[in-house]
Amino acid sequence: MTDPKQPRKLNTRAAQGTGRHVYHSDSQATGQESRRSASAGTGRHIHRSAPAQREETYRASAPRPDADGAAAVRRGKPKKKKKSGCLKVFLLLILVLAALLFIAFKVITRSVAGDVTISQLINTPSEYKGDVVNVLVCGVDWEEGRAYSDSSSNDGMTDMIMYVSFDVANKKISMLQIPRNTFVGGSYSTENGQTYSASNGQINSVMLSNEGGINALAETINDQLKLPVDYYITINMQSLHEVVDTFGGIEVYVPHDIEYNGSVLKEGYQTLDGAAAEFFVRNRKGAGYERSDLDRLNMQRYFYSGLLGRFRTMNIWDVAKLMPAFMNYVETDMPSTTMISLGVSLLQVDSANIMICQMPVFSASQYYNNNSVVVGAPEETATLLNTYFRTYTGEVPASELNLQSWHPSGQASDPNVQFMGQLDEESIDAQQNNNLDGSNTSYK
């Protein structure tokens, strides 16, 4: 595995082009523009990470490779590729062991609810099992001021919802971001006869509003989008701050200044600590966030790109340090053997083959019981899903989707199809053009 102290550069050889928008539908989309906001005025407090910590964690102790790709000579000695290969094999063994220990601990403490598994009726068809795995990933949000029944339970709003389709056979990953305020109906019935409710009409309250919890959310997605779900992973968002700080920070490209309610995060390639990362992924107000949650989803992709890059440089000590956080904050019904297999397979996926997009919705927000909701756009959603998520089963026409309607108006939003290779190249360009090394973190 790559030495974590050396600069990171993911493999982007297969990435086609540098533009963000590579998907087009028949209706005119409202593509997101790149916006920048100046951080004017006084009274803003700028936080700068301690230089000693940055140097210890991220500064390269040896020269970078030459521009022509020639191997750098470190301390007078050439790189030993054989040793690097041995280290990768060793690290994979450590990851396997760590995963086994993690599952064992969860089973012993019953943190993974064995009886809470996704219904067999909505799993990936048996003929594709092993070749394609579909996982529902949710970030469970806890915010001060919200009245939850029990602060120690994992029953908050699922304000981050992502559908991940892993084509293991072809080493490709497609990720669908579902806006948290997508309208699903206040009370609705699925095709299999189940009746569910959403307290605010939004998809983010389905898990909280029904005793079925994650099953209710999985069946809602399957019923309305016709997408199979094999496993789920829920992550308590409280862990974000802790995980990032445990890593010593995450290198992220911030595409424009973010400023809201006295907090400021400057544009550039930099190392975000836990507090800065939390502000970066949670904020959805201020200049550059005119579309609120849709703009936040686009911004979060840069964090995912940085997190994936850091994951690929993990060493044995990183794994050991992260285990307590994962044990405390992650829930899943994925078997240990599957988890290990997917983890190893993920390391083999080129970043140019990791796609991320968002579900198209009508641009004008509506109100359901005084809650702002967005309505899914059937034609554009069907085209997107058929292009990237149903490549192994065949197309599903828009008429077969079961999206709920609530006075839709405006144009369909751009799904903003991007590949991690493109996002990573943006980060590399910013680093090279501005001669940045990630040490210019500025956040309050």
C-alpha cells in the first residue's frame, strides 16, 4: 500500500474529458454553475491547523516524482517496487483481519441486528448475485434542537441517502445521491402491500416514522425507483468529526469560498480537520447554495473523493485507530465474507470507473404540511437509472416508476454525472496551479 506520507494521486487514466456534465436528458436541465463568494468584512475568525500536525501527517519527507513520471530517488536509493507489492499484500491481510474482528465484535455485542435484514423480495436477481451488489448507504443525522425519542438510539433523520451499485465483475461503481427532501407522500402503500408514512412527506423521515426502520426506507426506494437493495449500511453522522480527526485530517479541494453564520472555509486544496469537514459536508446555505440541498450534494462529492483517496493510503495504524469509531457508529447487515470481498475489490477499482450522480427533481420547491419538498422527475430519472444502474437487467420505462407527485413545477435538475477521476484531477490541478500542499486550511 502506498506510503501515507507521500502525495496522493489516484489513477485517472481512463477518465474521459474534464467537464462535469456528461449526462443529457431530453428536457433542458439547469446545470449547476461554479460560484465563488468573497469572504468580506471583518470579525471573521480564521482557524489554521497547527503546522506540526500537518507536517507529521501529510508533508512529504522526500522529493515528488518528476513531471515526466520518472521515479523519484529518495535518500539516494531507488524505489523498490517489490517491497511496495509486499506491503500491499500485508495491508490487505490486516484489513481482512480488522474486518473479521469488527464483525465479531458487532455480533457479540448485538450491535448488528441480525433480524433487521433487507427483504429477499427486493434483492438483486439471483442470476446476478456476486457480479452485482446493491447497497443502501445512509447517514443518520442528529441535530441539536430536534426532539428524538431516545438520543442513544439510531433513529434520526436519514439526511444523507446514497444508493451504491457495485458491478464487481466489471470493476465499476455507480452512486446515486437522493435529495433528503424528495417527496414520497405522507402515507403511501408499496406494491407488496406494505403501508408506510413519512412524517414530513420527505424521504429522510421514512426510517424514523416507521417501526420497520431501514427496511421501510429500502422498500420505499425499491417501490418508487424500482431499484433492488441487497444490504444496508447506516452511519451515525456524529462519527464524521471523530473519523476525520483520527485520520489527522482529509485532503479536500474546496471549489469556492463557503461562508455562513460566521463560519468561513476558503477556496483551495487543503487539509480539513473534523470541524471543517463537518461544516463542509453539512452546510447548505449562503452564496453558492441557491438550490440548497442540491448544491450541498454536489459539494459533498469533493469530500467523498478525498475520503476515497485517504482510504487507499491507509496503513495498519490507520486501521487500528479507526476501528473504535466504526464499531460505535456503523450498522450493517452485510455478512463478514461479503464485506471483506467488497473491501478488497474496491481497492482494485479505477477512480475513473466510480460514477456519482443525483436523482433529477423538479427545480421549484413545494410545501407539504409546511415542509419544503422536491418532486422527482420521472422521465429524467428513468433515463438516468437505465443508463447507469440497470445495465445488467434492462430498462424500466418512466411509467413504471412510482414517484409521488405533489404539484411539480419548473425544469428537471441536472443529475450532474461525474467520475471520481475528474474530481481528483480538479484537486490535483488546484494543488499544482496554486502550489498548494494541503497546508493552507482556513476555517472558523
